Amino acid sequence: MPTAATCPGLTELVSRLNRSVGAGTAEAITASVKRDLEYVLGGRRLTLPDSFTAPRPDAYARRLLHRDPAGRYTAIVMTWGPGQGTAVHDHGGLWCVEGVVDGEIAVTQYLVQQEPDGYYRVTPIGSLLAGTGSAGCLIPPTDHHVLANARPERASVTLHIYGGDLDDCKVFLPATPDGRYAGSSKMLSFHP
């Protein structure tokens, strides 16, 4: 993991996050963390090492920036090459605040409803284009979305703060001729 010497601004970010995760409810915590990310990222107060901003050719990269020793949160950097994005997914029951470090990210939110036969209706309910310095909050159960790099010619970088260790999530993929989706658990790992 990076240190204060290899990642200027990390100490300030961690100090702010340590304060914010004591805010009480998930709503209060995420609102405070959102302000933290907008301040730090919008002011370009965090400089990530090159190893954290390099895209992978096959899929987006997921790299651990900081893990709170008390287990209250983790900070994950994701780097998105041109054309890279996620499937519809949730956040494993954890709150999350996502901020754009550099670039533009297309975000589409979904309403996911399970049907009696086990398949899901997945309906888009909103979309936005998030640029450098912007941040958004996700609190279960309204945390289903797709993220994708909106820059066709270069990478975008995001910072995700989760309310614990996000080791797995549920992904939803098209599965039936009538447009319903199947849900499955996806184990998550970090990339070098």
C-alpha cells in the first residue's frame, strides 16, 4: 500500500475519513465522506502513485489504497481503460461513496426487483456523467448501478470508500429472452 511519502495527500484523506466514519448513521457517514472526497479530489489534494493509475488491458483495475485498522472502511482506487465498465452490481450490503480522481465516469442507476422464479427485472432509473472532483453516495438497498469510463481515448480513475471490506458483490447479467437478468455472487480481488 502507498505511504504518505509515495502518495501526497493520503494522510489528509485518511484523517478526514477517520473523522467522517464516526458520524453515526449510514446517511450521515456517507454525506460526510462525500464532502471529504469532493474537497480532496476537487482540490487535487491527492496524488496517486503511477502504479495506481495505470489501466489494465483486459478489465478495470481495482487497487487497495488504505484499509482502516479498525475495519470501519476501505479506500479502493479503480482505473478504467477506454471502453471498460462494470455489469449491474450491488455493494455487498456496504455503504459506498465514489469519487472521480481523474476523467469522466458514466453512472447508470438501476432498480433491481427479484421475481418469484429467481430471475430479476433490472430497470434503469437514472444516469449521469461524473467528472473530476465529483462524488456520489450509495446506501443499500438502493445501490445497484453500472460504472463505465466515459472517455474513449484514455483512462479515468475513481476512488471508492466502502463501509468495510468489499470482498464480494452481486452482479446481474441478461439471462432470458424476455429481458430478465440472473444474479450471481462475484468474488473481488485486488490487482497489482
